[in-house]
Amino acid sequence: MAQIAFIGLGNMGSGMAANLIKAGQDVRAFDLNAEAVAQLVSKGARAADSVAQAAQGADAVVTMLPAGPHVHSVYDGPDGVLAHAPAGAVLMDCSTIDVDSARKAAALAKDKGFAFVDAPVSGGVAAAEAGTLTFMVGGPSDAFAKAEPYLDMMGKAVIRAGEAGAGQAAKICNNMLLAIHMIGTCEAINMAQRLGLETQDFFNIASKASGQCWSLTSYCPAPGPVPAAPSNRGYKPGFAAPMMLKDLKLAMEAARTAGASTPLGAHAAEIYQRFVDSDGEGLDFSAVIQMIAADSEAGKA
Ligand code: NAD
């Protein structure tokens, strides 16, 4: 049994940490939210009062935090993971953060002799709970080898993308593509409906034709065809629209740095910004179909 510090027990982290407990690991849990810690303790974790206390004596440290500044506030400084984890511990940051922050964390960890990987995930809250996440991992191959057994306990696929930051790069490229095909799926369904097609008929055809994509067949944004999709429960997230907007902003920042042309990614970011600023803040990202339908009603192109 390994001792694992788990820091960040929100929507995703709580399910992931619970799977480490189910796999028989000794989890020491910390979050700024004491209620989140208490809930995990009821599932078999031990509570830590601070990042430092969680990290002390840990064989592995997992962080699942909102964004780059949170990760650095947990890793850096006299009270952070890097100051308190024992030599030989493997450090895994599973948050989705900007590539530069991930590379900076990797460099600081390397200076102190730690094995560190960035290991963001694909799959939402349901996959975190079911232990079926996909991990996209950046870091040296020896760090990957140390991290893989722990990530396996929380996921269905653990894939090395390359050196430090490569996991984050893969994640934001994937999510930019997801945003683009979700918006495309919403436009196509809305147009099919306005042309008089039944949603289910269009779904049956497009899911067997060249328009087939994950947004349609696994996450259909219109209620009906895919029972497990958020569209069938009032668009309760799921993957919240502001999270998608965050990822698109990271993607646009990375595109600028890399000199990559992303006209559809930029347009998707504008569409999600407008959606979040209007009614979308508390909704799943697939609810953007409602804005597209409202624009159609209002006669907007
Ligand atoms: P969340 O806001 O629900 O959870 C984040 C947790 O971190 C909160 O409980 C918060 O209290 C805690 N936290 C923040 N700062 C802290 C600190 N300094 N010390 C200790 N705890 C601290 O977010 P989430 O939905 O769990 O997402 C976490 C990460 O996973 C994000 O980077 C997100 O982009 C990514 N992600 C989310 C989803 C999803 O569907 N929700 C899917 C894939 C990836």
C-alpha cells in the first residue's frame, strides 16, 4: 500500500481520490474546503490540515486544482509540496493548466530531484467517479513509469504525449477540437430541426454518415437520442461551459505562442464567451445549442 497525498477534492478530485482508496491506497487528503475533506474521510481517507502535512511521507502526490496559479501556490514556497514531499516521491498534476505553468512546475520539481508529470484528464465527473478517465501525460519516461501505476487506478487509458508540458498541450488541442465539433453538431441539429426533420431521424442518419462525431453520438446536445447526455437532465454539467471557455482561452494562448493558425478555435472561444456571459454560466457546454436556437429565432445569421 502506498501513501498518496491528494490535494484538490472538487468535482473531479473527489471521485479520483475515492478510486485510489478503492484500490487499497492510503490517501491523505487536503482541500481548502473542509467539507470536501470530510466527505473523503467518510470514504476511508485520512485528513491533512495543510499541503505540507499531506505531502510529508508521501510516495506519490496528486493535485487536481482549478488553474496554473493554484498549482504553483500548492507546489512552491516553504509550505508547498516541493518543500515537504520526501525524496523519491512521484508528483502528478492532473489539473488542466497552461503549458508554461506546467513546464515551470516540472523544472522546479526537477531541480529538487522529483519525478514530475503533467497528467491532465479527458472525461468528466462521471468518468472520474467510474475510474474511466483518459490521462495525457507529459514528462520524462522514467517519471512516466513511476506515475503510470497510480494513474491506472483512476483511468482506463494512460498515454504519454512527450516531455514536460506535452500532456497539457495534448489536452488543449483535444478540447479545442471538442468545442469546434460540439458547436458544429449544435448548428447541424438546429438547422435539421428548422428544415422539418425529427431530431432522432437526423441523429440516426448523421451517426451512420460522415458527420459522425463524439459530440453527436456520445453527448448529443439535443434531448432524446443519447439518454446519458446532459441534454436529458436540463443541461446540468457534466462539463460546465466556463470550464470549456477556460480551456479555449488556454488553447488560444498556446496557439499564439506556437504560431498556429486556429480560426475556428478563435471563433469557438468567442461563441463560448458569449454563451457564458449570457445564460450559460451554470450549464453544461452542450447547452450552447440553446443559444444557437435563440439566435435562429431572432433571425441572427
Ligand atoms: P473544482 O473547482 O470542482 O475543484 C477544485 C478544488 O481545488 C476545489 O475543491 C478547491 O477548494 C480546491 N483548491 C483550490 N485551491 C486550493 C489550494 N490552494 N489548496 C487546496 N485545495 C485547493 O474543479 P474540478 O471540476 O474538479 O476541476 C479540476 C481540474 O480538472 C480543472 O483544471 C479542470 O479544468 C479539470 N477538468 C475538469 C473536468 C470537469 O468535467 N469538471 C474535466 C476534465 C478536466
